[in-house]
Amino acid sequence: MNVKEQLLEIIKNEQQDEDHYLTTNQLAEKIDIKRNTVSHYLNQLVKENKLIKINTRPAIFIDKETAEKKAKSELKSEYVSIQSLHSEYQHQDVFASVIGNDKSLYSQIKKLKAAASYPGSLPVLINGQTGTGKSYIARKYFDYCVAEGYIPADGKFVSFNCAEYADNPELLTSTLFGYVKGAFTGADNDHPGLFDDADGGMLFLDEVHRLDPKGQEKLFSYLDTGMISPLGDAGKNKKVNVRLICATTENVESNFLATFIRRIPVQITMPPLNERTINEISALIIYFYIEHAKKINKAIKINNQVFSTLTNTSFTNNIGQLKNDVLLSVASALEKNPQADTVSIKLADLPQSILLTSANEEEVLTPSKADLIIRPKSNVADFLENQQRDSYIKKTIEKIFLLYRQEDFTNFKTKAFEAINSLCDYLIFKKDDLNIGELPLELIKNMLNRKVGYLQDNLNNDFNGNIIVAISYYFYFRQENHWQVTIEDSKLVDEIIGKMNEANYIKPVVQLIIDTIGNTLNLYTDEIDQLFLTIYLESVQREKNSDLIHCILLAHGYSTASSIADTVNKIIGEPLLDSFDMPIDIKPEDIAQKVSDYIHVRHVKDGIILMADMGSLEKIPELLKTEINFPIVIFNNVSTQLALFAADYIKKKKPIEAMIKNMNDSIHNDYRIIYPKMIKQDVIIVCCTTGVGTAIKIKDMIKESLPSKTKVVVKAYSYDSLKIEDQENAIKRKYNILTIIGTANPEYQNIPFISIDQLVNGSKLNVLKDVLKGDLNSHDLYEFNDSILRNFSIERVINSLTILDTKAVIKNIGTCIERLNKCLDKRLSNQTVMSLYVHISCMIERIIRNQSLENGPRDFQEDQNNKKGMADIRMALKPLEEIYNIKIPLTEIQYIYELVFNSGNQ
């Protein structure tokens, strides 16, 4: 179990006690690591939506899954206080517990809420096959009305099945409306009816089609006047306040008076079970088993084949039959072993009718997931992922707020762009519930195209493909998902938008879209929509200072280029390709101007690929009216295959020369490459095996050591990126590499390499000064020497290279070095000791990240001469394996052996 998992487990366990939460300091003490390390992991868990952060002093972290089960709803990732979190528990939507409320039953529930909120209420008719849940949803409707205050808390829910008296219309009428003394033989006293019982509450009439025409007329008379008259006294009307909800299994048009149906404006249909989503069917099965687990007060183990069979069976009588079959399976299993603590449901416990059906369905009895263990306190959410599209929008916005608070603005933009594009992909490609919005998607799309589409040219913007599609999907789902924006969040929105509006044309485009949505389509908009549009429209440009190779598809026609680009970008998962759709009669000079504008807006610096559909576009580079200091590649005959190759290589960050060579080898397409005339810049490269993030930290320390007036550039790379095919030639073509400093040698020809430990112990400092002689005078070199020694202290370097507790790791490595001195019966030199501190700290980090060195030192052979030394090193490092719960591989031992015995530093 790693540190993050330990922290999550501790927080979950502590949270079992009501309102018992731990601070960061208390958590650090429990697992004996530094407070700032604990804080780092806790904030990561917040980003991963596993914890909720309470921004009190000190901050408190709460397990999100546990809190959401308690709240029975989605929760935010941050709250200002415990009280604000607890307020989320107070008021919950009754319908939120209905399985399918966000999918199959979304529109039905929406209509019920509208009926409930209408002044004086609206009558409701529920239609649906037997067993589809008509009675259940009617009861939930009543509970909702009570919870929202539409019905008083003491209001009654009165249910009546009209089929009970279908053969005696007079008795049926008297039961509903009451009767007076003498109305019929045996009517010795006045008697109230069900309408009287339900006065102030709700009356549910099941099988309402069994009412004869006279009974229906009496009902619509009540709907018109709010008055009823008991049997035997037509002139004695009395006022009652009853919300009426009816249900039928029959065809509405052919079984009711037209005058009756006309008076019931809210009509909903409950879908049969086979039209519910697989997730809903699974949830229903689990829900019924949980109810039985509560009833028998035992755990229930459902065999995976049982669960698979139930989810794939077609139930003639829908949910009602499923509910009964679940009951029979529990009864069967319980009867076989009544004393067992856990009731095990196997295939043989299912009714024979299901098993016989399953025998003919090959897809039913297939390997499935593990068995389910359901306990009396289980929740459906414990077993099924519950992703609601509307909550996904809210979660994305909350994630953006969180990122803004935690990241510097450059990192925030990158991660916010990723979050917004993930949201758009989710909205566009999960198309199973496009019937939930009041305004249809096509209407929103057409209106935005008409009002905003022309801006693509007029505002000289460079949006990828058809932005209208993504924005239309967003507003389609957004129309049903608004929430109260806090004052604090509103201020954050203003700050983010203020910083994000780098391009002058973004703001007017956002405003025009907001005006179109609000004024033309009459949909509500707020600052959240402005935030979405601002980030999205910025994101589709890609990061302006991106170090990726750029690629533009140029094709004649209305959407040829953009269609290919959009398709490939979706396949790759990132907006890596841009497109220009051009009219047939466009001049090459006009296209060149578009490309020039693109280069300027995007700050292209590492190269650009132009894919054109006609040879006449080959001369575009010569027509560009901008300074070019990067290679340009022209491909003829653009195609989806060629574009896919290009996007794949761009994503892998391959140098442009390697990309072109591989693409040509695969597709054999005509191309030419144009190199700029330029003076190479002196550069020091810093690399690290643990990634570019660590390399950037070392780069900053070197830049801090260099005199401010130097023209030498320091660039950071991950070790892996330096080893990409043809990367060496690509960098050398652009830069004059003075030296490479890092944790591993990429072995670039004729380029001196200085390891971090050699920089720390000073053994290669002269090499660094030699390569800088052409850029620095003797006084600058002297100052540089002092700055390096000062900035590259062991503690500072180790702190930059690893997330481990620096003081603890130095102490632990020191213990190992002392053990090694005793094994060798001599003391290692200071230079070797300093090198070991740096090398071993990096080694621990590598092993923890599962990135340990795969190959040992070149030409290293284990033999009798080095056998004892290798054993001594392994013995000396044994404490590290126990402290950090790692296993040091042989390759790492070999490198340390070389450093100790063959480095020339003893």
C-alpha cells in the first residue's frame, strides 16, 4: 500500500466515527512522514475526486465517497466550512433516489415536478405496461409534493384500484365520491368517499380505464370545478382539495372519453424493463437484493452468472416480475442453508422459467465479473458507477476552480483546457439521452450556426473545425443543469476570464454566443457559461507557446479539411490538427496570408506541416509574409490516413525530420521540406530519467547560477525525449549544444556529459567552465563557479530531484554509507560520498515510481573480482529496502559498484 492509499484508508476509517476528522499534522504523525509531503498527497487525492477539502484552519480532508453516500447526492471538492458541507445533507430531491431519474425516467420526472409546482396542481395520467413501476412513481410523486411543501405534512396518500369494482359501476362511484343515506338499499347513513379521505392530499387511481363513462364524467367534473357530489344527491356539491394521479395499462385514445383525456394535461409513459438502460436494470437487481438483505439481516452473495442472467433476461411483466424472481431466488437459497451467515444465490436458485430462457441465449451465460456481496447496509451506489451528464458539467467547473486555486496560471491553463475538452467529448459522444432537453439539440445548433458561424472569417479567428457542435451540445445539456453560484466562485470566474482573454476576438465571440442563447433561444445563462466559452474557445487554439509541431490541413470545399481534422483529433484524443476549408476560387496569396496569421497567433517555433489537396498550394512557403525560423514541410494529396500518421507522431513529440521520414516510408506521398537560414544559439541541455518536471528544477538552478547577461539558453528535456529517433540531429540543427547535464547520459556524439553528482561534488566543474569560455569572461566564470557550489548543495539538489523527505533520505543514505565504509574497511572519498548521496536518492525515487534502470553499466561483467564488492553494497543498502519498502534491482547495484570502485574518485 503506497502513501496515498494509506492516507485514504486512514481518513475513511476515522470518518466512521461521526464528525471525527484528522488534520494534516495528525495524518503526518500517524504515518511518520513530513507534513508538506502529506499535504501534497492529500491535494492530489482532492484533484482525483477522492477527498473533499474543508478550507478551515487547519484544513480538514474528508472521504468523498463516504460523504456522498450520506448526502445521497454529488458533492463539491471543496467547502469553506464543515457547516457548509452539512447543509448539503439537509435538502435532497426525493426523485434523486429513483433509479433512472437521470436517464430513462428523466422526462417523466420533469413533467411530474412541473405538475406539482403549478398553482392548484395539475392532474397526472401514468401509462405503461404491467409491472413498469406506475404505483411506485405515483408514491414518489406524493413524497416529492410533501417534501417541497405542495402538500401538508399530514396530507394523505390514498390509493385505489378501480378494477376492484369494475363490474359494479354504482358501487365504484359511491366508493370514490361517497353516498348519502337512502342512495341505495343498505345505505343507512351518509358515507364519505375516497375523495373525502384524500382531501388535502393525493388520490391515486390505478387501472382508471375501468371507470365507466359516467364515472369519467364525474372525474372531469371535479377537475373542472374542484367539487364532488356524493351518490344519491346530485345537487349536494362540496369542495375538496385533492391532487389526482391516475394510472392505466391500456391505450389512452381508445379507452377514455376524449373530454376526460383533454382535462389531464400531464401524461407520462413508464418504459418497459427491456427499454431501460443496462445500468438501470443492474441497479434494480441490486436494489431488490439489498431490500431482502435488510429483511433477513444477512449478507447475500450473488454469483456472477446469476447477476449476468438476470440482467440479460427479458421479463414479460417487467420490474414486478424481476422483483418476484429476486424474492424467489433469496427464498430458495435461504431454505437450503438457513443457518449460514451469508446467503449464496446460485443459478439453481433462479426460477426454472428464467433458466430455460437462458439455455437458448448464448450471450447470457458468459464469463462475468466477480461475485457480488450485498449487506444490509449496502447502497446501490456501492456497486455501480453513477455518472450523470449534468453533474459532469458541474464537476468539471468545480475542478477548474480547484485547479485555479492550486496551480500557477500556465499549468492551470493547460489542465483547464484538458478538462473542458474532456467535458465536450463526454457530452458529444455519450448520446444515449438526447431527449432530456426542452429545446432540441438541432434547434440550438442551427441557431448558433446562423448567428455565430460567420465569425470564423470576419474575426480572423483560428478555431479548430466546427466549434458550433461542441458549444451546442454544452448548452443543450446545460439547459437542465443550473446551480447557485457562490459570491466566491463568481469572483473566481471574473479573475479567470480576465486573465484568459489573451486574444482580442474571444470576448466578443463569447458575448455574441451568450446573447444568442439568452435572447434568441430564451435559455438562462450565467457566469459559468461565460467561463466555459472563454476556456473552450481558447483551448481549441491549443497552447500558443506549445512545443509541439503544428499541422494544418488545407483543402478546397465547405468542410473537407475540417472534417478530416475533427475525425483525426477525436481518434487521437487531442486537438493536434488544424484546418482551413477554402473556396475553389481562393488565391494562393490569400491562403498564404491565412497561414502567416496562424504562425503569428500560434507562435510556431519548432516546425509546421502543411497538407494540401492540390499541387498549386506547394508555393505557399514562398508567399509567406513573416519571418521563418523553423522547418516547413509541404505534403500533397491530403488524406485521413496521412493526417492520422501526422497527429500520432506529433503526439509522440517526434522531431519533424523523423516524422516526415516515417510518414513517407509508410505512405509514399510527395513532399518537400524547407529549412530556415539561421544562426544557432548556444544551449545547455538538462535531462532527467524521472521526467521533464525534475529537469526543469535543475534547469532553474543552473540559470540561477549563470550571470544574467549570458546569452546561453538552458533547456530541459526528459531523458526519454532525448532518445527519440532523430532527436539528436533535430536539436543540433537548431542549437549549438555546449553540454548535457543530467541523471543519465543520452550519449550525444561529441557532446560532453556532466552527471548531477559530478556537478555536486565538483569533479566536472572545469568541463562546464570550459564550454562556457566563449560566452563568459574570466570574472563571470569565477562568479559562476561560486554560484554552482552554493546552489548545488546536496540538500537542495536532492530536494529538487525527489518528492521524498529530504532530511530523512539524507540521514538514511548516510547510515548506508557508514555501513559500506565498515564493509570495505576504509572510508570513501568526499567526492564519492557526495556522488552516492545524489545517486542513491535518485535511485530510491526511480524504484518507487517503477522506473528503475533496465540495463547495467556498459561492459560490466559480474565475476569473482567484483563479487564481494557487490555483496557489500547490497548489504549496506539493506536498510533502504526496509524503510522505503522497495527491492533494489541488480542493475542499480552495478551502477553503485562502478561509482564506488571505478569512478576514479576513491
